[in-house]
Amino acid sequence: MKKMIFIGMMLCMSFYSCNTAKVLLGEPSEAEVLQALTKVLDSSALKALVTLNKLNKQGAEGLLPEELQPVLATLKTLGLGDDVTKVENTITDVVSTVAAESGGILTDAVKEVNFGDAVSIVLGGEDAATQVLREAMYTTVKKRYSQKIEAELLNQEPEIMQYWGMATGAYNLFAKNKVDANLSDFLAEKAVDAVFLSMGAEEKKIRDNPASLGDAVVKKVFDFYQNR
């Protein structure tokens, strides 16, 4: 009987010690974990847009697939040089305009995403939060990008879809990997892929050094779960 009481007391003390340790170590609340993930994604998205802007500065050549350049060159030899140049210049202008509005699209996406088991995301891979966002919001984000791009394209150069159709039609006849004949969808996919790739890289940097973000909640959450 005394042995049973002793074992019971030891179990209680062990449970109490664990709870006390959690308090002393400052175990994050569920709200804090969600807040930390949101801040990590917001910061990663902001820095990712810098990468996108760098891509835009490369002009049309930084956006169009390398394999398509010979097609555009062929169109120029057919007397469509001015039209091809117009397409390239319009694309450059449009992506720059849309990039300026990208912050709102990504911020809305982060607000709308459902993290589910937030702790498992914190404990996940180097870009786990970005992957959750991508899986949940990729289609929505791409659609919003595409809509803005299409509106700008038609506003600046209504005939651009015709020129793009000629180029992709010629290219896709012989290409193994076909190019999307919808210019706005094509550009949106390129932009969104670049953003998520960059976001993942930025998230990894934060995970490697949570204090670098300068946010107490982020540091508390990632330090706690990475060190336990």
C-alpha cells in the first residue's frame, strides 16, 4: 500500500514538474504560435517581392522562357519586328505595374490561410509555412495576379494577345514543353512561382536565426520548439 502511495506521489510530482517547466520555459500559447507563423510569412513575402522586382528589371528576357527567344527572332525576320518589340516592352511595363500591387495580394493570402496544426508547421521543414500557404492559396494568388496582368495588358496594348498567340503557336508546334497560350496566366505563373520560391528561402533564414526578425513572439515560439 505504501509503495502504491509512493508511486502515485512520484507521478504527481513528475506531472507537476513538467507543467512547471513549461511555465518557466514560457511555452507559447496557440495564439502566439499562429501569430509567429503569420509574421514569418509576412516578412518572407515582403522580402520575396524584392526578388520579384529584380526579375522585372531584367525586362522581357527575364520573364519569357529562353527557348521562346528564337521564335520571337523568327517573327522579327518575317517583318513583325516592331510588333515583337512592342510585346516585349508592354510585358516589361505591365509586370512592373503589377509588382507594385503584389504586397496586397500576398498579405491577403496570408490572412486567409488556415494553418491547421500550427505547432507541426513550426516543427516542420525549412519552408513548411510557405508550403502550407502555397498549397492552400496558389490558385487564388495566381488568379489575382493573372487578372491584374490581363487588365494592364489590354489597357496598354489590346492586340498583344494576337502577337503572343502567333509566337506561342509557332513555338508549341515543335516544343516538348508547351507554353501557355494565355499570356496573363503565363506571366502570373512565372511571377507566383518566383515569389513562393523566394519566400521559402527567406523563411529558412528566419528559422535558422529567429532573433533576426526582431520580433519577441517569433523568437519565443521558434526557440521553444526548436530547443525542446
